[in-house]
Amino acid sequence: MKKLPSTLPNMILSLGIICLIIAGILALVNVATKDTIAQAETKAKVEAIKEIVPAFDNNPYEEQDTVALESEPRPLIVYPAMKGGQPVGYAIETYTDAGFSGHIDIMVGFDMQSQIVGFKVLKHEETPGLGAKIQEWFTSPAPNADLIRDVRRLDMSQASPLKVSKDGGKVDAITAATISSRAFIDAIERAYRVYQSVVGEGGPTAQPTESNCALPEREVIDSLFNTLLPAYRLVDKAKSGTTDDGTPWLIQSYGTNDMSEATGLLVVTTSDDDYEGRCLPLLVCFDNNGALAAFAIADLNAKGKLISISNEYGGNQDPATTKPSKKSLIGKKVTPASLKLRKDGGSIDAVSGSTVSSRAILQGIARAQRIFVEASANESTK
């Protein structure tokens, strides 16, 4: 092959070809290692959760949820640790951008008494031997009783807000790495604010009000029903009561606008508690054959995961004009047994990142279905 002359255009062409080849190789390496890296990160998080929360019998990683606070620029991922169906703690994936070298990712675990069970530094670029000592330093004994160093078993309800001693607080900063120490505290405090919102210790989104588990006013029920099934109207007096566990309910038949026949039954009850501890009123409509005709969150002022999740399952939208998604329950004969997530032994996919809230919606619909069956049986025996 004839050698190209050593001219400037030829040199530029050669360098361009070499750069393209190297870029292609790097792209192939990135594709080949992307899944491996993601799996390694997932494994690290799963292992971290096991170390930093009380003993649990669920799968916190599979039941992860996101919690956003108005004071935070982005939501944090929360992993609930459950035992016997009851929460025993939460692992919270937090962060700080205040490190000496910038961003630090940390997993912090709390029990239900606001105590830090443990933490794990997931990712950092701090100086080796200085800021990189976060994991070691903040799990070692303090030099005296007046200082805080080992944050494990620290009751944040009493200790927050944390500050390093140089800033007037009690936290013993890493020697020659005060900035990294402040960053660590920033991440811990961010996780604690989200923890407060989840368990309802004064957080801005997790304070259930007295009306959260109460049924809405009749005007609200009528308005929502008209939105859900505009071609129908409620046709007789409502009946009300409570379930064995004290959950309130109301039922009322509905039919065609010309009142020629009753075609279904409206059940008003509540969802189970969502990830933020809220149980919201639900309107659930069944046709006479027991198929789910429509459902909606009955609290018009409620904003959060339950409303968006109910949309994914076919609720809070006009079933006559909206094409059902793959997850839609509308038009199906549901039972409490069929209204289970795959994670709970059922066949329904949870909405990504919102397992607890998905479960809350489904369990609310299951409650409504039981009320519908009982009401139908009572009518048939009259």
C-alpha cells in the first residue's frame, strides 16, 4: 500500500480516523460493562441496607419509594424495613454536594425511634486519608463525652441539627477534613428530614389530618361520581357503616340517567396507608356483574403518589374516553385475591418505585369489593 504523504490534511485525517476508532471501542466497552456496573451498584445498596436497619423480613430494595420535600432540589429514595407487616426502620439513600471534591452518596438507616442504626458511604471522591475517612471516623469512639463522633445509636430527635464543633456544635470533625465532615452532616440531616416526613414527625408531607381516613362530604361524592360515570346517576338513598377493622364505608346504587334501571353499585371507603402514612377516601364503582367500572381518589385536595398510581390502574379518568393501560383494572372482575402485587404473590405489577402506594390502592379496592359482595348478598336475600 502506498504511504500517504505527510501533509497537514493527511495527518488530520489520520488522527480523525484514530479518534473515531477509539470512540467506538469506548462505546462498546461502555455498553458491555453498563449492566455489570449497574448490578454491582444494586448489590452494594442491598448489602448496605442489611447492615444499617433493624432485622426485617421483607425486601426493602424491591419496595423502594421516592420522597420529595419542597425544601430539597430532588427526591430521595427510601427503602422500608418491615417485620411481620410492621415497619421497623427505613434506609434512606441521601447525598451532599458540599464535599471537598463535590458529590457524596450515603445510605443512612433509622429505626422507628429516630435513632441512626448505621450508615454506608456509597460513592465519593474525597481526598484519600482525609475526607475518605468518613466511614471509619464516624463509627469510632469520640475522645470525650462532650463530643459526637460515632453517629450510630444517635437519637436525631434530640441531636438534630448537627454541627461540627468548629461551628458551635458537638460533632468531632475529621482531622484536617472539616469540609468533608460538614458534608457528611449535611447528608445525614437531609436523610433525617425525609425520615421525619415518612414517619410523620413534623415533616411537611406526612402529617395525616383527622379527615384523611374519613369519608368525604356528599357534595364531593356526587361531584366525583358525575366525573367518573357521567352517563349515570345515583338512584337511591345511601347506606353506611364500618368494616370489622373500623374502616367507614358508604354504598349507593347508580343507574342510567333516565332512571329506567339500576346498573351498578358505588362503594365509598378508604385506601390503606400509603408510603407517607395517609389513607385517602376512594370511590369505587362496580357494575351489576361485579366488574370494576371506575374508581377515584375522593379527596380533591390530595396530591401525591396515590392519585398518579390510581391513574396507572385505570382510576381518576373517564373510562369511556381513555384507552386503558396494560395495568388497567377497569372492566375486570376483581377479587381480594386477584388484587395483589407480584411481590405479594399476586399478578399485578407495582408502579415503578412506588410499591407501598400501589399496594395501598389495591387493598382499598379489595376492601370495596368485599363490601360490594356483602351488599349484593344482602339484597339477594330480601
